Amino acid sequence: MISSRLKISFFQFLSFHLIIQFTLISSNFFEPFNVTYDHRALIIDGHRRMLISAGIHYPRATPEMWPDLIAKSKEGGADVVQTYVFWSGHEPVKGQYYFEGEYDLVKFVKLVGESGLYLHLRIGPYVCAEWNFGGFPVWLRDVPGIVFRTDNAPFKEEMQKFVTKIVDLMREEMLLSWQGGPIIMFQIENEYGNIEHSFGQGGKEYMTWAAGMALALDAGVPWVMCKQTDAPENIIDACNAYYCDGFKPNSPKKPIFWTEDWDGWYTTWGGSLPHRPVEDLAFAVARFFQRGGSFQNYYMYFGGTNFGRTSGGPFYITSYDYDAPIDEYGLLSEPKWGHLKDLHAAIKLCEPALVAADSAQYIKLGPKQEAHVYGGNLHIQGMDFSQFGSQSRCSAFLANIDERQTATVRFLGQSFTLPPWSVSILPDCRNTVFNTAKVAAQTHIKTAEYVLPLFSNSSVPARFIVQNEDSPQSTSWMTAKEPISLWSEENFTVKGILEHLNVTKDESDYLWYFTRIYVSDDDIAFWEKNKVSPAVSIDSMRDVLRVFINGQLTGSVVGHWVKVVQPVQFQKGYNELVLLSQTVGLQNYGAFLERDGAGFKGQIKLTGFKNGDTDLSNLSWTYQVGLKGEFLKVHTTGDNEKFEWFDLAVDAIPSTFTWYKTFFDAPAGDDPVALDLGSMGKGQAWVNGHHIGRYWTIVSPKDGCGSCDYRGAYNSGKCRTNCGNPTQTWYHVPRAWLEASNNLLVVFEETGGNPFEISVKLRSAKVICAQVSESHYPPLRKWSQTDLTGWNISRNDMTPEMHLKCQDGHIMSSVEFASYGTPKGSCQKFSRGNCHASNSSSVVTEACQGKNSCNIAISNALFGDPCRGVSKTLAVEARCISSSNSGYSHY
């Protein structure tokens, strides 16, 4: 039961937040303020803060997307935006810096400041992040004598130059807090504690050096090291994990920070998709603040896309969606975003008490139930609430860490029911405003609708039909073969097998090895007599190997440092043996990355010949980097005609190592655009010269998915989805990369696919659902929009509500299901129960149809009482359409 009167003064709550809000100056940043910390929290302008942070990596989105992503983070309750700094993007060539386009770090930081949010800048410069080579530029491995991330002078020199460059740039642009900018913290190194032991004493000395180097830059804001239990005294050590409520820093003088709260996980080609239930994620966050945490960052709040060849390895996919609250396309992921928004609002209601107390008072409520109370120097036993006036601060978190059983506990003279694996938040120590397991936020069902279909019917001309409302257009698919031969003037011949990256410098995924093999009559007779075949044998190989004999693909091997035995067939006389080594993202984690390399390791030989094995490293090989189409830049509009293109017949047989191109018009509207490449095999794609990434239609195992129970500790193997389907078929094409018409699409296909089934789709949430009962709590906004006289809220104001909202630019066109009573099922599978209010559909339709959003009270006063004495629930499913196509004149 919720009391009609909260004992915390709302005026006090409002005054507290007015104190910590900073007056914006004309540049839309802050008045200068200092940032320090004590054992409890970060101290901003003299005030402790409880901070929620949203992880957004600027190069995983276009600059045009940044303002909306930042705005949605702020609307979701974030105080801070956190990002890595990507060395490989900012210094692609040694000594040549790049800060433009998606790497315009200054612009990104300024946009964060303009929004009124703070920024945590994780310089690293090692970032991991499932980013190619961990964010290191590949030229770094060629510095003479270098060993990464240890007490190595060449590495420390390059690292210090880059870190200094970034800090100086932020200072020059007036972006530090004491200059009125949004930057409140930096980070040096990244999860180094995981590998420090690999370097022995050199690792310890390097860590100490890195911390001292950072502090010597005199940035004027705190520095953090994550997963660094031996961080020096003036560096805050922080936690990265699924749960950090038990984390303690290495000094009682440091606050408890959570720099990476993993709200999902990354995905590999051929794997199923990760999903972390929001009930568990909210439980982890609430427990963190309950047990003394003060800074928490979602890794990721927006994951985005690994455009181009930026995805790390081994075998990380182009999408970096991460099951984040904002999806890869910039759309809200519901109910995750909405439930976390409510959680953040509940935590903010507790902030006055949280920052006032140096620590919580612990109360054991049951075998697996406990309370943490923040109330200054209050003595819990025998507490009399009548003693507290409007100036008192008391907030409590009640936790049930039992994974199976609901528990009813007594706390301060009242009974509270706690679902399993949940936390209830009581901003005034009396009234529950939020429980992590009770989700009232709506659910989105996202679809990708065909708007530019490809016709596979043989009666339709071989055309890519490009349609918009005003100007239908058809354009032929054209094709060109990638030669399996020497074409480059830059190729060279040497004796022996060279390491892949030493040759390519990662300028391409592809490295060709050409040699000639002589086969005698005796060899052929030996094979026939003994019924054996020759084979290419390689001790170790990564990531993809293609073997060609006389221009024909003989076999392929995929793996991460796996042994290869590939049977081959030769003709009598001289045969051309071609090995194509391919990378699918360079290693991004671990010690000694500079040694990892790519291509082949160990012995490489031909087996099965009459006179024994042939050591191929003793032969002369001709090396060629990349594809001819890459070299000629056929993916760009300006150089596209340098290749020899032919019209593609609709009945053409799928072909390996083939280029395809066509043109299409941008679909109307503002919905995000996706390219469906499910009909293709493996390769890369470009739109108007922009590299949208690698694609690979490789299918995940059929097993490993199933029902998902939020209760109990999460790990990356739990709650998997998409089993038995290709890991990724939709590829994000940012609107900023599209023109109104005549957009060039170029695809390079390695294994064979059908481009006539490629389609352009619009990504949107067409179906929204919600299910809210009388037992849910009132919306959090009701707790913060009361009058200023002391939280006087009438019983009617405390009614739970359902909130429905289509994505921006869309409205609810129809209510597909509505039932107030005892409905059954889940989104898109709702059905009526034994109790149902007959006016359910009409009430919801009147409230919501034709609008972008609506609120519906969960109340007998609105629906009548269809079954007295029974707790009622409202379940709704509605459809959303673009408002420009709706015919409605209002929202």
C-alpha cells in the first residue's frame, strides 16, 4: 500500500537539483566548475553526485546521428556520456592526425556539452572495444623495437605523444570542466590489470608510468583506470563487469565507480545474438547504488555499427548493437530504454539522501533479503517517522537476492513484497516507487519493411526496381569479375612466406600469394597407384584461406589459428598455386598484440608427392595486396567506370569473386535505412563510396536458444536469440550517406550470391505493446511533479498508468488488442482472460489512436469493474505508421 504522504520535502529535492545545475553561458556550455572526489562520490562544483552515464562511441555513428543519440540518452536519465578515443582513426598514418567526419571528436564533445550533459573521455589509448587491433593504428607494430603496453621506450613514446595530443586538444578547445566544458573525467589505459602479469615487472612499471604520465598532463580533472586493482593513489580504480555491487576500490579514499556495465554483449559471425533482460540489468544497477556505488556507465547505451573494416577480431560482426537501450539504427529498444529511464528517475529521487550519507546502514530482512538505508546519522532501530519533517532525508533499497522465491519482508513497521532477484526503491524510506522486476515500460516489435524490392520472378526484366512515391526508376544490375591473377604494378617476388600484416599494413583484408608447382608423370602415377591426393598443409592459419589451382577455387578454410590440410588437384606440368589470405578483423584483446599478426604461422608445405613433401617456404612467391576493384576504387562514384562492367542476366549462376553494382533512390521519410544482404554469401558493400562494412550470411547453430528467465546471474551465453538463422542480414545505411536519387550500391561477393534478392528496407517499430496492472507503481513523473508543499499526493494521483509511444514521426493507426481484466499472453500473443471489460478497446482507441503517445490510467473509474475483488491488468497492442502517410491531421 502506498502512503498518500511522503515525508521528504519535494522543495528540498528540487532545491538540491537547482544547486547542482549549472548556469549555461552563451556558448551553451557550463560556467567553469571544478571536479574532485572523496570516498563516496565525484564532487562537481562542491557537491557530491550520483551519476548515470551512457556509453556512445562517436565513430560507430555518423555526426548527423550524434545530436539525437545524445538527446535520447539525456531523456533516458543519463547525466554523462562516455566514449573511448580511437587512436587508429585519429592517427591512421604516423604523425598525421585526422579529426573530421565520424572522427570529429571535438564536435562530439561540444554536442554533449550543448545538451547539458557531462563527458567521460576514455583516452586509453588501447580501447579493446571489439575494434580492429584494439584501437591501435597498425603502423605502431612497425616501430623498431616496440612491445605494446609494457615498460618499452618506443611504445611509451608513441603512447605519450597521442595522449598528450588529445588532452592538449581538449584544453585548446576549452572543453575541460574548469574551462566551462563538459569533460569531468579522463581514463588512462584500459583493463590492463587483466594482462599485467604477462609482462612481469615490466607490466607493473608500465602501469605506474602510465598513471604518472597522465597526471603530469595537469588536465585538472580526475583520472580513472578500470580493472586495475593496483592503481596508484591518485588514480581511481573502477569496475567493469555484469555486476559491480560487490566491488571495492583499492583505497578507502576512493569512490566506487562502474565504468562498464555490460548491458548486452558483442556478436561473432556464425553466432546467435545476445540478450540481457532488463529486469536483471535494472537489478544490477539498483544493487550497485544500494551498496555504495556512485558512478555507473552503460556499456553500451548505444552500440552502433562497425562501418568499413573497423570491427575487431576474431570474427566480430558489422553490427555493434550490443542489445543496448538505443539500437544500432538509433531507435529506442523497449522495454529496456523505458524501464531504465524509470530506474534512473527513482535513483535521482534518492540522490539527496545518497550524497548526504557517507555509507549505508545495513538491515538483514531475511535469509536472502536485505535493506540498505541512507539517512545521514539516523538510528534505524526504533525509528519513529513522525520525528522527520521536511528537512529530513531518508532513502532505502530493499533487495531480494533469492533467484526463485518472492519474499514478504517487514521494514520499519511495514510489509513489502519483493519479487525474486529484485530491488525495491523507497526514496522516503516508506513508499516504493520502483521495483526492478516490475516492468511497466512498453515493448517495441521492430520490423524492416521492403520499400525497394528486388524481383526474382523470371518474367520480370533483370532490373533493380527502385521506387518512391514520386519517381519510379529501374536500373540494371551490372557485374565485373575480380581477376585471380597478377594485375598490380606494386606486386613483388621474394623467396619464402611473409607474414600477412607485414605486407598489407592492413590496407586491405586480402593478400595474394602466387607460385608455380611442377608436376611430373611420376607424381601423377604415384597418386593413381596409391589412391592419394596432394594437399596444402599449414601448421596454423587465421582467419580465412582460399586455395586456387590454375585460377579455380579448390577449397576454403575458416578459423582462428587452426591447422590446414587442404587437398588439391594438379595437372601435369606447371601449375599456378594461389593462396589468398584474408583477415576478418584484427585481434583486439590480449597481451603482445604486436606479435599476433595474421595469415600463416609455422611450417607450410605440399604433401603427397612421390619424392616427399615440399617445403613451400623454400619457393619464390609473388605477393599482391588487395583487390583490383579496391585499387581502382570501383565503389566510388568518380572512378566507377575504370572496371569492365557487363549487364547481369537474371538467370546468371552465382559467381565467386565478383563485383556487382546498381543505383537506387532513397526511400521517402526519415526512418532508418537497412540493406538486406541475406541473399548473398560473404563480402563487402559500399553505398556512394561509404563502406557499410563486411557482410557474411553464415548461420548460427540451431541449439542454444530458448526461454529466458531474468532471475539469477547473467552471462553472455544466457538468453541467446536467433539460433538457426544467419547472424546478420541487415546492414545499416545511414541517411546522411544517401542522396535523393541515383545512389550507387557496389557489392563485392566472395562465395556466390544472388544480388537480385538484395533489397532496401526501412527499420521501424511498427508494433508497440504494454501490460500494466493495478499492482504496478504510479509513473515516476508523478513523484516529481507534485506541488512544493511537501509531497501531498491524492489517492487518485497514485493510480498506475500505461504509457504508449510510437517512435518520432509515427502515430498509432490502430489498436489491435486491448483488454482490461485478466488478459493472458505476451506481445503479439495476447488473449482475453475470464475477466474482461467490454469497453477496453473503445477506451484505448479514443485515448491513443491518431496520436504519437498516450497515457491510460489503470483504473476501474475509467473501465468499470469487470470482476470485483480481482486485481486487474490492462494489456494493449497497437500499430504505428508514419504520420506523413496516416491521413490524420493531429498527433
